[in-house]
Amino acid sequence: MNRLANASSPYLRAHADNPVAWFPWGAEAFALAAERDVPVMISIGYSTCHWCHVMARESFQHAETAGILNEGFVSIKVDREEHPDVDAAYLDAASAFTPHLGWPLTVFASPEGRVFYAGTYFPPSPRPPQPSFRQVLAAVREAWTERRSEVDATGSSLRDALAAAATAPADAPPSLDQLAAAARTVVAREDREYFGFAAGPAFETPKFPNTPVLRFLQHPALTADAPGAADVASRALSAMARSDLHDTVEGGFFRYATRRDWSVPHYERMLTDNAGLVEVALAAGDDATATDAARFLVDVLQLPTGGIAAAQDSESIIDGVRNEGGYYRVADRSALQPPALDAKVVTGWNGHAIAALAAAGTRTDPRFLEASRWAADAVLESNVADDGTLRRASLDEVRSAAPATLEDYGGLARGLLALARATGEVAYASRARALVDLCLGDDGIHPPGGGDPVLVSQGMHSHAVPTDGASPSGPSVFAAAALDLWRLGAGERYRSTAESLVRAAADVALSSPLAHGAILEVALGLVSAPRQVVVVGEADAEIADAARRVAADVVAVVSPAQAAAFAEAGFELFEGKVAMDGEATAYDCRAFTCALPTTDAARLG
């Protein structure tokens, strides 16, 4: 029975013709494993993952290997981008068995969900010290049938150890001194020859853009106590822009470089990286690089429905053979078929793109603002369930069964708030506030329903503070959205929400700032008075254009009617703000206390 052919994930669909009797993620697979009294093999990857493709060709498409799996296991295939909470939970568990985490992630668990062994890519033949995949399967089966008590003990002790490792929230959010010290720690890790950040003290590669930490370094609050932090971000951006990591033909940046000088890229291109780099470039005043990354989002990733695809593959077909990166290494691509898109529309990731394109549209090319609006409308149409809650993703406008995560609620809310500020349309801001409110319950901050139902039923969830890697984690982006709502005058409860999420991550983030840039950026927003600039009047007025160039936490250009609509909807920042004598008027505010209104663009500095 083919259970993956109609999946809402291109990654699962790509495995539909495997001889492995795959199940999608869900309770059915675990129930069957209990009935058959066999372990569960959970294989986690994603559509543009090169080594996932390799393991599929070597093992999952191999009839004999598939026979071993089908006879002795129940096999589940998971798209980590569709089920990030599942991925996080099993990465947590896998860390007990291997220090080298990545994808494909291969996990073995009991029918009750207790993990007792895990690894990543396993080759078809032994490569000492790495065993072959079939050797691993044989060892797991032997342990399951001959030493069950040890297996059960391993699973139980691992779960207890993970729960015990959960950190308690800090008593208070970090101070400015603590955050500046964290920024100085990051600055000290700069690769002074090729820029960006090394993976370790010996400058190991690969090298990633790491946009969340670049945005942290660009925060104006660090100017006095971590001088030069923003320059580190600008140098990294410039180095990437002039390197092989940058695709100058179609725009955008590749996933990472395998060399310290940003050369020899891994050629997949991700929505998340490029949305983040748009915002980094705008903050650095590099409109050309921002435009280049934005045009990749619009011209390559934006789908005919308006939603923005998750990624573009690293492999293409050239002369009938799959080729890693070949398409991108030629200047004239017109005769080549481009690499496939992972066309699923991930809710939270589209939120990142909506925010980036809205900002780019007000600064560079108005078509990006229209693309932002189109993407927002598409996600609100296709990724919202009948009960008003979000789904994690959609494919071909068909909603995934995967529930949305905190990343989706926060990411989409933050994108809608950026779009509201750029267009002056309060409906987007009101929708963002409603999404955030759905996650604020008496028992804590979580998506409606409390998360993935299978993980909840098994008590299997990640206890670690999530990292901000290619993009902000769920708690980080949700905190950012809540802080944005507070800055717009939606109420103190939103600042309190951001503060509680920052406190939960504070100790870990301060000790490992390179891995937690987004939550540290929010923390800076809590300890620095926000600057809010509102222009009421014509959108093309000189003072409106000047406002868009100001480094402020809120820049909104609205008509008098729009200002009134924001105020009526409960966004108090806009109360009493009018166009004086019919002229476009700017209100430059610090922590909601505004200077005298002005019609003189030169006074906005």
C-alpha cells in the first residue's frame, strides 16, 4: 500500500515508489508496531537534503534492504520542515547516541515512542568506524528480540535524562551589560581574514550565513557597549555577496560554503536564508544585496498561487544524470532545466519572506511589496484550517495535516505586522494579533492544542532551548512578534509575553550567543527604549521617504484614515496622530513619548 503518494510534502512524495512500506508521521504507525511487537524506524529528512537523496538511492530503493525493514520494523518517513517539533524531539534524543547530528536522521524507538538508538546517514557497506545500514538494522533487531529489558531501560533512562536536563527560566531577562558581553563574545569569533564566523576555534567549516546572529549584532542598542558589532555583520554580508555563495545570475544565496573563504557552496537555496539576508542587507544599508536576495524569493521561489516555496534543490538533471550544483556553475542556464523546487508553502517561513519583502518593497522596488501582499493573502487562504487555526504547510493549495508550530504563529504574525506597517492596512495587524492571542493560554505559551498530538501522547518532546540557526526558532520569532505588537501599542501583555520567552532561554543564550541570535535580539528590544516613527499623510511625500531610511523599531506610513483605523482597532501608538494642515506629518517617538510633530524631512535623523 502506497501511503506517501498523496502526501502534502514533496519529500515524502519522492519516497512514494520506494519498496519500503513507509508510513507518514502519525499514531497509526506506532499502533501497528505495538500490534506486531516490532521497533519503529523513523527516518527524518527534507526535500533539498543531498545526503537524504544519497541514502534513499543506496538503501531505501534497495529491494533487499527494504525487505529487512518491512519484515522487522515499522518505518516512518518524516519531512523535518513539515514536522519541526518531531525533528527537534528526536534530535534531542539522538544527541545521546551521536555527537554529529544532521540529516538524514535515523532513529529507532519502541512502539511507545521511547528512543533507544539513533544515528544519521548510514552507508550501504561498512566504512569503519561507521557500520553499514543493514548492520545497524541487524544489531537493532538482535537487541529488540534478545535483550529487550536493556532496550526498555535505555529508552526510559534517556527520556528521564532529557526531562531532567530542562532548564528553569531566569529570574529576569538579560541586562544590557550581559547582552553587550554576549555580542563581544560573538565579535571575538569573527574570521578576520574571510569574515563571518568559524565553526570552531580552528576555523573549521562549513560556514553558514547565520542571519539571526547578524541581526543581533546590528541592533542599535549595542553601539556604545559593543562597538564595531554592526561592522562585523556588514563585513560578513559583503564577503558573502562577493563570494561563490552568492548566485549573481538569479540572485540569492546558497545554503552554506564548504570552504573558509565562502567557496565551494552546498547549492541548495533556502527561503529562510534569503529572507534573513534581505533584512541584514537593509539594516546594513546595502540595498543592492537586499534587492538581489529579494528577487530570488520573488522570481524563483514565488509560486503561481502567491505562496513562496521552501527551497530550491541542489541537484539538477544534466545530460540525463543527477548533478550536484552543475546548473548553478554555468553562466547561461537557458538550455538547462532548473533544479526542482520544494513547493510546499511553510506558514512560518512565508512569514519571514513576507516581512523581508515588505521591508524591501518600501526601500528598493515596489514590486516586492506587492509580492509580500500576494504571499500573505495566499497563506491566509491555503494554510488556515476551518476552525481558524493554522496548519504547518500546504502543497498545491492543499493543507497539510501537520499542525502549525509556535514558529508558524509567530513567523506569520511578524510578517503580517511588517506588511501592515508598510501598507498602512490595519487588517493585517489585527490578524497578526489574533494569531498571537491563539497561543496565549492560562497554562503557558503554545500553539492551539498544545503541539503535535503523537508527541504529546507519548510525552516525547524537546526539552532543550531551541537554537536560532538558519532562521529564528519558534519561541524567538513568537517573542519578536509579541514585542512588535507592544511597540504598536497593542498592550503590555505582549511585552510580558516576549519577556517570559526571553527569560526561558536567557542562560543558555548568553552562554552560546552564536546559536541564539534571534532571542538575544528580542532581549535587546526589552532593555532599550523603542523608537517609533509614524508618518501620517501621502505615502510618496519626502518626509515619508526619509522615515523609511530611519533605523527605528517601528516605521509606519499611513493615511489619516488609516491612522484612525489603527487607533480604533486598539493600536494606541496611532492615537491622535493626524496630518497637520493637510501635509504629511512625522511623529518621532521614544517609548511612546513623541517629539513635536514635524513636516520637515530634515528633522528625521
